[in-house]
Amino acid sequence: MGKKDLKFNSKTIHGGQEPDKAYGAVMPPIYQTSTYAQATPGGHKGFAYSRSANPTRTALENALASIENGKYGLAFASGLAAIDAVIKLLDPGDEVLCTSDLYGGSYRLFKRIFERYGIVFHFVDMQTTGDLVGIINKKTKLVWVETPTNPMMNIIDIKAVAKITEKHQLLLVVDNTFATPYLQQPLDLGADIVMHSATKYLGGHSDVVVGGLVVKDRVLADKLYFIQNASGAVCGPMDSFLVVRGIKTLHVRMQRHCENGMAVAQYLANHPKIEHVYWPGFEGHPNHDVAKEQMKGFGGMISFIPKGSNLEDTIRIVEKLRLFTLAESLGGVESLVGHPASMSHAGIPKEEREKSGVLDTLIRLSVGIEDKEDLIADLEQALG
Ligand SMILES: *Cc1c(COP(=O)(O)O)cnc(C)c1O
């Protein structure tokens, strides 16, 4: 049986992985080396210098390609380094259309770095794809989609956007960090590039900062590889190893994240002190039908607004939580709580941020894989 034919759960463990050629090590050895001995000038065994390629990174890149149903994977020093490489495909004057409530770091990279180099970014509410068509012009080259969005949990119909990008010959990039390929596989829905902050669910243990890209097309892969090597923000061997290990349990972790996410979302929705819960699994969620269609489950990311609260009350709730650790990031086995307005989204001007719903009273949870009863008890005491 070829490894390409494996189903998803098997791919997380075996996809792109071979026992090591030297001693048959089942896990990829951590090739902690910058360079490789050559028998004659240029006579190396496929690896010459670790910015260009490193066997542990190759193991991760193959695993990424496999779980996303792509052909080529590229691993970077961080999610933002991966995003940086994608935008470097563009030239000054080119225009990009992005989902309006974008990850704060992506927004900062686009607005504060790349706009200085003449690339123009438009932020569009892509929940209705009609809004997209009106902004496309001759300079438009790329569409950047995040779904579910962070932290508002909006859902964007990848297939519907892909129809438009295909018609206008634009590159479609999907940041798949929140959903992971366990829940949705954007390349199968028409995306050209899948991007990951592997720091989150793929790594899964909050012990590493890594980014990844996956594509199907050879020409696009070559261009991205050129940028990866030329710009140099590569993933190191130790970090590559950690993410390969993390991916092996992605499916079991995600299953539990979804289960616990549903329990916590329902608990919050029924709580008298909660104003609103943002979670795509609710039938009343504005894009629930799209979520049901393109995702296998609804994940463990939840945002909510306490009833009648102001900034101070919100901060008090967040500080009172014990099992949910107050910290940046998401997607690890442990539950985290964040306050987007002052943490992950502090870099976005208040006016801009509130337009997409990121109010001072919004709290975001990354529901981990602890016992759900303990998580709910923690919320109960903090809201009490
Ligand atoms: C964290 C994150 C990023 C950035 O990734 P880093 O690994 O922190 O550089 C990009 N997109 C989303 C959705 C994220 O959550």
C-alpha cells in the first residue's frame, strides 16, 4: 500500500516518513548540523548546507505535504516567516485581498512591513463573497483567507472564494492554523497554498515556534523554495523533530479539542452571565452551514462576551481562571485564555479592531484536552 493512499489518521503517523537510512531509526534523527562532507566538490548526498536543506526538516516538510494532500511542503522558522515568504512572490504595485479579521501578526506584517515596499492590502469581509468581486482589479494578485477567523470565528467558504480566484487567475492562500487538516483541507477545496503556524495545533504542545507552507504545483513550489533559501528563515532541526512528533497525535488531539470545545461552548451559551458565544458549531452561527460542509468538526477555539461587562470586569474574569492559563497562543494540549484587545490584536488600531467585533470585552479560549468537567468548573468559579 502506497503512503499516498493512506487515510488521514494513518497519514499523520506515516505520511512522508521513512525509517532513517543510516541505522533505521523510526523517528527522524535530529540532524544538528549546518554542513555535510563532500567526496568531491559538489559530490554530496542531497544535502550541502542546512539553510538549503536538512534531513530532519525534509521529514517535516514531507509530513506537512502529506497531511494537507499537497505535493510539496516547506518549513519555516515561524508562521510569520512562512507568510513573509508567500508575500515575497509579489512585486511592488501588486494588490492583496485579505479576510477582514486577520491574525494580528499577519496584519502587522502586511501593513507595517510590506506596504512600505509598495504592496497594497485590502481587508474585505469575505463571508459574502460578492464583496470580493467588486474590489478585484488588474493589480490584484493574491487572496488571503483565514477560516475560522481569529478571534471572531467567522467562517469563509473556501470553495466559493476559489471559484473567484480561479476565474481571475489569482493565487488563493488559506491560513489553516485554526482548523488544521484534520478539520479542513483547503488544497482539495481549490486553494493554491496552505499556510500554517505549526506553533499551534500541529506542534500541539506549546514547545516550539514553526511555520509551514504546502502546495501542489511544482512551479509554485520552486518559487517558494527559492525564497525560503534566499531569505533564509528556515525551521531548525530540533524544531522540525518536535513538529513531526506533534503531527503524529494530531488526529487524537483534535478529536478531543472538538469534544471539549463543544462542551465548553454549550456551557457558556447556557450561562446567564454570558452575552454572546462565537463558535461555528452553533446552528445560529451565521455561517454554520458552510462550516458543516467544509469542516469535519468545529474545533476548540471559542470567543465570548460576558453580559453587561466593561474592560475591568473582563480582565477580572480572565485573571480568575486557573486551569485556563492566561497566555498568548493556542492549539496546545493545555487550555489557554486570551484577551485579544490587549494581547494578540493589540497591534490593530482600536477602531479597525472594533469594526470586526474585537471589543475590549471579548475573551478567547483555546480549549485543551483536559477533562471537560474540570474546564467547566474553572469557568464556573471565574464567572461566579
Ligand atoms: C500564530 C498565528 C500565526 C503566526 O504564527 P507564528 O508561528 O506565531 O509566527 C499566523 N496565523 C494564525 C492564524 C496564527 O494563529
